[in-house]
Amino acid sequence: MEGIVGYGAYIPRNRITVEEIAKVWGADAPSFKKGLMLDEKSVPSPDQDTITLSVEASKNALKRSQIDPAEIGAVYIGSESHPYAVKPSGTVLAEALGATPEVHNADFEFACKAGTEGMFVAQSLVKAGEIKYGLAVGADTSQGAPGDALEYSTAAGAAAFVFGKENLVARTLETYSFMTDTPDFWRREYQYYPQHAGRFTGHPSYFRHIKGAAQGIMEKAGMKPQDFAYVIFHQPNGKFPFRVGKMLGFEKSQIEPGWLVKTLGNTYSGSSPLGLTSTLDISKPGDKILMVSYGSGAGSDAFIFEVTDRIDEIRDLAPRTRDILDKNKNYISYGVYAKFRKKIRKAE
């Protein structure tokens, strides 16, 4: 059976608080914190992008997998903030890790579920016997227009997973996808910031697709919410994961281990994958985990994993996700944030 052989996370150390953003725009910080359940978010430094975040997360995944990078047969990065419009991100990652030129490589895009797209394809190629190991990364340095509600949540981070058939950390029991043409969020060519349809991103979009994928995979697997130790949903804000969990019959305690958004923000393609790394960090052998991503446009990928005995052997071979998130923070002002994120640009 195929599954996860190794996993890793990476989050930039810079942080900006909701209060710092709100005071610039004369906004009500307490209402944003209460309404979105957000306190702060991660911010990439000028020399950090989707590729560099992916490299760091993948190095941590390789430490836990304990495999030779030359055995990796496929490398995929899912992101909506690839540094180049025309040039792959994955080739840089593959070469930085020491993969061979024979590796299959592709960059994925599907709003915030691009990371789970790569996971789906990598594990499918392993399952089919086409490759021995596949590496999939969900990473983003997400964008929010100045003063827009997105600016309070758009963050940066990456999660990486090595898939294989030997020495599994977690078996893949089922996969499932649910997709419709629902245009709740978009960014056209040459536009720097995405646009969104406000509250339309909730019930017709996020909730419908998360529920569709979660209900579909549980029916396929013959399982119910009580069968899972943990569940991870995409985290555009703090409230949505708990709200959709309640709709589906999950308890708050099942969601909390992978709920990072309050002090991380929305890492887009890295959101639910980072929640999975945090959950694996505290899981026990035999635990079953449900993960459901969401990407605007719109669709969800769902996975059911079963944790193996190997988790206790490899867990601390790389930094745990909450340690990366909670330690060594560097708080910055809005001015520094605007400089780092190039929100102030020279006239041309």
C-alpha cells in the first residue's frame, strides 16, 4: 500500500499583527480578530519565495523519510504564487535536493488546493508503480491588496510530503475529489492582487465543496466522523474550519491540532497540508486522519490517512510544525511589511 514516507514544514519567522495592519487603514482590529479569528500572520522576507520555502520544507521531509533524493521519481509544487509566469519552480527544487535529471516535474495551480493536487498525483504514480518515491509540496507567498480583507490573512508557508510504498508514516486509505465551476476568487493575467466575491466565497463555494468532498470520501470508505482521531480543513480564516466541521459532525477537539491559521494566516496551497504536518506531529499509531483542501474556482481534494508505528521513530528527525510557527518570531511594522511584499512600487 502507498502512503506518506516523510513530511516536513517551513514557515518564515516574520510576523505582522492584525492590529498593525488595522491601524494603517483605520479599521476596527478587535472586530477583525473576532470575526476572522486571526491574531497575526507570517510574512516572507525579500529573499524568500515559493521555491525557497519549498526547498526548506522538502529538506525536512527528506530528513524524516531517510531516503536518497536520487530515488525520487517525481517532484511537484502546487502554488498560486510561483515566482515565474514562464519557468518551472519544481526544477529548481529537484536540483537543490539532489534529484536526478530523470525525475518527472510539473508545477500545479488550482488556487488553494494546488498543493493537494500534487499530493494526489504523486501518490497515484507511486500506487501505479511508475515511480518509487514522489515528492509533493504545497507552498505560497499569498497576496492581498492593501486595505482589502485578504490583507489580514494572506500568509506564507510550505508543507512537503514524500510518497512511497515502504517504511510508511501514514497509509493512504482513500482519496476523493469534488469540483464545480464556481468563480468565487480569481486573478487575471498581469494583475498583482486577486479579487474575490466577498461572502459568496462562503456557502456556495467553501462550504459546499468541503462538505461534498468530506461526505463523498466518508461514504466511499464506509466511515463516519467518530472514526477519525483528527480532521483538517482548508483554513482561509479561523472560523470556517470549525463551522464546516460542525456541519459535518466533527468535534472541535478533532480539528484543533491542525488549526494553525490564528497565528499563521492563510498560506493558500500550504494551508491544509501544513495542518496535516502539525497533526502528524502529535498523532499516534492507528490514528485515522481526514484532510480536505479547498481551492477557489472551485474544488476540494480529500484524503484519509492511517498513521503507522513508524511515526514515533521519525517524528523528531525534523522540526515540528508548531515549533517552527511559535518560536523565533520577528514582528515587523506595516512599513517593513509593505517593503517586503513590494506593496509600494516605483512608477514606470
